Amino acid sequence: MMSEPNPTSSITEDAAATPANTGPAHVPIEAEEIGSDADSAFGDDSQSWTTSIKSSIMNYKYENGRRYHAFKDGSYFLPNDEDEMDRLDLFHHLLTLAIGDKLHLAPIGDNPQRILDLGTGTGIWAMDMGDLYPSAEILGNDLSPIQPTLVPPNVKFEVDDMEKEWVYSSKFDLIHARYLAGSLKDWPGLMEQAYKFTKPGGWVEFQDFDMRFYTTNGEFYRGCPSDVWTEKVIEGITKFGLVAEPGPKLEQWVRDAGFINVHHELIPIPVGRWPKDPKKKEIGMFDLYQFLDGLEAISLRVLTTALNWKPEEVQVLLANVRKDLKNPRFQAQHNYHVVWAQKALTAT
Ligand SMILES: C[S@@+](CC[C@H](N)C(=O)[O-])C[C@H]1O[C@@H](n2cnc3c(N)ncnc32)[C@H](O)[C@@H]1O
């Protein structure tokens, strides 16, 4: 199914539908020799959450020293504090680099009018899109009101739960959702709503992960701390009823929802400075940094709540995972899936 054993492989309409995920597809990255260098907002929609910041939204929860969202308390497992916001902004940089210094791959033309960013996080993607497309109104939604208030005039944020019924008054040229692994219960339901609210001829773009690490030639083995960590985090997220690894399933869900012109790029993301290619090395460096910095954020709520681990037990595992990740011989990578697709011009 993967066209080339290249750092980035492309899967197009011609390729057969992707089979169910049976573990990450292995895409080699050449390693450097060790030791060398180691809305509603824009219309009159009566969205209840658009501007009114209610105490139910701001009354954040604190667990194990981290701050969590209040709106729909408990439905999302990552914190929303300053440290996590920094990590998300770093991730934005990493992910734009990974897709070729771009904000999106869907061919939306130069003058899109309405763009929706689902689960916008700090809103950094939406703000960059606002700068890039002055013609467009960009709406970002999230459970947490952590976006800045000083934003480009064509960018707006609202607190909303994307898994509830959407009530936008008009449709979008692009609906975008990035890095929602572990956020959602019902992806096919989300895709149906996205289809309904995409203009005929408009596009959707979903970018997401396959959490499991793999390596083609490094010191990675099943049962090592990083492997245990991944399995346990996936187990915990799944126990919450959330989809931990949407990446490999995006293409099929998009097809099932009725979109056409489906494209799928599989991008392996290295963890660490081990790749030979300078761009991959830079991406790997950022990824290593965000893992070292973000392991606690990713793990604490999941492991202590879903799997009843003690915080100290989590910290011991994380210390060992950090050792793995910092080992230049570890050479782990994980897969990032970018899927974009169009709603037929003849559709309603
Ligand atoms: C890992 S962050 C990614 C943020 C952003 N998409 C990015 O790429 O930087 C996931 C975001 O989705 C939000 N989220 C999770 N479940 C949600 C839901 N049901 N409705 C709206 N936002 C949600 C979280 O609050 C968080 O900000």
C-alpha cells in the first residue's frame, strides 16, 4: 500500500482502502552514524458558548500539580496549563515542519471564506491561517478557553464540545482537525458532522498519530519502558472510552463519510537527533524535547485515574522512558497520518 520506502509515502485514491490497523506501518528513516552528532461566531448562530465565559468553563480542576479543563470535566486527559500550552505550540512548529513547512495539504485555493479548526488548543494554527488567508474567517473551537484574546481580526474562538451536534449557520471551505488522539469517542460521528458542514467542493483535513514507536534498525524492543509506557497509555485512554490512535483509521472514516478525492500521507516522525537528514534531525530534536517535557502531561491523568497507578509509580516509569528516549541508539519513530479529502461539487 505504501508507494515508496521514503521518509514520506503517499497514498492516493488509487490505492485500495487501508486495512484495519495492525500496528504501525514501518517507514524507514536513514540514521546518522552514532557518535557523529548526536462561528457561529461569524453569523447569527445561537451557539451557547461563543463568548460567555462561564464559571463551568473557567473553574479548572487540579490533579497531581497539573491543571485540567472544566467544561465537560473529565472528558479529556491532557492538562491545559502553561506547560502544556508551550508543548502544544512547540508541536505546532514540529508538525508544520513535518508536512513541508505548510499549515495544510488540502488544495483550498487562495481565497477561502470560512475555515473551522476543531480542538484548536492554543489556537496557534488558526491564527497562522488567519494571517495566511486574510479572505477567510477562521473559527477555532475547544473545550478549554486557553486561546489568546489578541488575535487577527478574522480569527475567532469559542468553547464547544465538537462531539455534540453542530449548529453552524453556514458551511466551511475547510474543516481541519489536528492531533486529537485520545480526545474523541466517536470519530465516524465527527466525520458525518464534518461532511454535513463542508461546502460542496470544500475540503476536510485530518492529521493524527499512531502512538506506537518502532525502529527499523535501532535498539528498540518490545517490553522496554517506552513500549510498556505506550501500551499502558493506550490501555488507559481506551478505558476512558476514547480513541487513542485515530491516525491509521482516518482515511477509511473519511471515505465512509462520503468524501471523494481522498489523499493520505504517512509521515514517520523521529524521536531524537539520530536521523541523517538535517530536516528530519530538526524534527526529531523537537519531538524528543516535547516527549521529555510532555511525558508527565500525557501520562498522569490516564495512568492514575484509568489504571489506578500511584503518581510515584508513574514517575518511575517515566524516568525509564526518558532514558530510552535519550539513548542515541534507541532511534525510535512514530507515524503521523495526514488525510485530506473533498466533498463533491454536486453534493448538497
Ligand atoms: C492535543 S490538543 C491539540 C490542539 C491543536 N489541535 C493542535 O494541533 O495544536 C487536543 C485539543 O483538543 C481539545 N478537545 C478535546 N476534546 C474535545 C472536544 N470534545 N471538543 C472540543 N475540543 C476538544 C483539547 O481541549 C485540546 O486543546
